[in-house]
Amino acid sequence: MSYDSDLVALFKELAPAMGATLKIEPSYQRSGMLEFSNGSVLFFRSNHVNINIAGNARMARDKSFLSHFLAGMGFCTLPEITVSRYDLNQGVIAPSKLGDIIQFAAQNGWRTIVKPNAKTQGRGVRFTADRQQLLEAVSNALTIDGVCIVQQYCAMPEYRLVVLNGKVIQAYARKPMTITGDGSSTVKALLQQKADATSRDRNEDTSAELFSMAERVLKSAGRQMDDIAHFGEQIVVAEIANLSAGGVATCAMQSLHPRWQELAVGLARRCGLLLCGIDIFIHDVSDGCSDYRVIEVNSAPGLDDYLFRGEAQKARVLAFYREVLETAARQSLPQTSRY
């Protein structure tokens, strides 16, 4: 069973207890609407619930736009350069823009992260380490989105901090997908097992995307798909730590210094977001004086990413979603006219 169907079941359990009416889209049963007793309506799709003001939510989806204004607010962000389809001439990047991109990447040792500007779940995100990889990644990103970002690579640990109504309700570390050798299986066979599990969770076939990424990572490490992974050997097979791309997450709430909670709450408040997931690099999450860089902000974060395993974890996810829905129900949303 996928996360999506599990979460629909959770909403079916929560709605009556909250005096809300739940309506599910009948064909795929992955999205729906909750109508609360005060007349306000909340839509959801898969495990994503957005309770923010529409304009602010759209702002958060534009990664380059948000990064620019966060830096202006005093938050530490990553240096980056944007490229759009307007910079192309018959499919080729204009010489002046190409020079800017090459100069930026060269100044950063060619180690960059290229990503579509307004996509989620790690789609189209690539790590680059040389000129050819850079140009291929930019070309690929521009086939997915009208704007792409070339961002300085950062080696600090990555975290997701989820803020709801002025407090951090989730904090977890994220690491790229790895496989563990059993001494007899090939890297390809072990990766297929991971890809199958990820596809089931996302309710879509992600094998081609994951294999393509794994081949790039393995090649840069001098490994091949047909290699036998030694027993207990941990092999990184992804460029990104997104959980939707098979990344691994561990809870960081106990070690999270109050400074990072304050920063996350303050960022959400400055952006006018009631609910958001803040992706951030932090050198040492237990040290309030540590270095950090804000990566991006998600205005409709899923709350089940790493918790939905077993009854105890299900209870925690249920509590998280109940808190989100109760917050949404308390909001004074404009009423639509009845015809």
C-alpha cells in the first residue's frame, strides 16, 4: 500500500472526529477536499496539504525568487545563477549567459547543483563536477521547467524543518539513497529493490529516473552496476537527499538547537507561511553558532516522509495531520458565493 492510500485512510479517520466532511476524488483516490463546520474548505493531493495564503505559497514555489528575497532579509543562502528559456537562441544558450554560467561554476570548482526552479520531489536535480555535466544538467532542467538554477554545491549535512503556526513540529536529517551489500548481489540488483520500494511509495514508476541518477553517481566513484557489493558495504547511489527519491531520514528533534527552531519560525513568519518545510544545510544542528545555508522552502510539505512505518509511527503522523487540520479549521477563510 502506498503512502497516498494510507493517508486517505487517516483523513477518513480524522474527519468525523473534527466535525469535517471528507470528499475523495473517485478515480484515483489520491486527492480530495475537507469541508469544516465553519464553511472553510481545505484541498489536499497525495500527502500534501497547503493551508497558506495562495500568493505566499506561489512565492515559495519559485526557488530563485525566494532565495533572492531571503538573502535580502538577512538569511544565509547559497550563491546561485539562473538560466531561463529566454536565454536560449534556437535551443543554444546565448554566449553572454553561457559565459556567466561557466564563470560561476569554475569559481566553485565546477561542483554545482542544477535544479528546475519550480519543481518538487527532486525532479531534474543533478550534481555536476565538470563542464560537460554542467551543460547537460542545465539542458535537462530546461526541458522540465522554463527556469533552472545553478547553485553552489554545499557539503554540510541537510535537514528539513517543518513549521506549523509558529512552532517546529518536525525536524529530520536527510541523506542520499544508499544500498547495503550482501556479498552476492550486484549493485544493479540491490538498486532495483530500492527502486521498486520507492515506486510503490510514490505510486508511480521511478526506476528509470533512479537508475539514470545512480549510473552517474557510480561512474564518478569508479563503480559499475555489475559490481558485487561486499557484505555490509554502504554505497551511495543518488545525488540528492530528497526522500521522494529514496533518500534516508532520521529524526533530529532531540538534537536541534533552539537557535534553529527560532530561525525556522522566523523565516516562516517573514514569508507569511503558516505551514512550510524549510530545507537547510547546518554544519552542526546541536550548535547554535554553527554555519548554515537555507536551500529552499516548501509551502505544502508532506508530514509522513520518514515516520510512516509501524503503529507507533502512524500515531505520530496522525497527530501531526490532526494539528495541521485543526489549524486550518480555525482560519477565517473567505466564503464563496452560492449560486
